[in-house]
Amino acid sequence: MKNVKILGSGCAKCNQLLDAVKAVIAAEGIQASVEKVEDIQQIMAYNVISTPALVVDESVVCKGRVPSHEEIKELLTAKPQGCCGSHGSKEKGGSGCCC
């Protein structure tokens, strides 16, 4: 099961992202839990300055915008690899997130 978090203050775009993610999960039958994170300290822990942000299995996969239905589907179903995967974090010598 995927662990999905929507990071944002509760603004319109943050709520749009939450609704879009829930719609993709329902439409595609993806097994995922969704959590909305509004606490600024928790958001900052992900090194996110621009919200909304989408976090999948503790990796920030998109920030500062609301992606399309197809892009959300790809982000939720992709296997971790490249710079957005678990081995691509800056702490481990990678380049960080692609977004």
C-alpha cells in the first residue's frame, strides 16, 4: 500500500491536489492511504517551500503545482528509481527530486 501525503496550508490549490489524488486513487483502484499535512513544521521537514506538494512513500514527487490526472497516476504507480527514488536523495549523493 502506498503512503501518500498532501503538504499544504489548506489553500485552494492544496485542496485541489487532495481531491485530484483521491479521484485518481478511486478511479485506478490504487491501494493507498492519504494524509493531509497542514503543519508548517512538518511541511518544512520535507524541504518544501512551495505548496502544494505531493509525497509518495516519504519522497517528494511534485511541488508547487497541481499535476494532471495522468501525471498523478504515474507518480502513484511508478517504481522508485532515478532521482525521485529512495537512492536519489541529496543526502545519499543524488540530485534530489526531479520536480
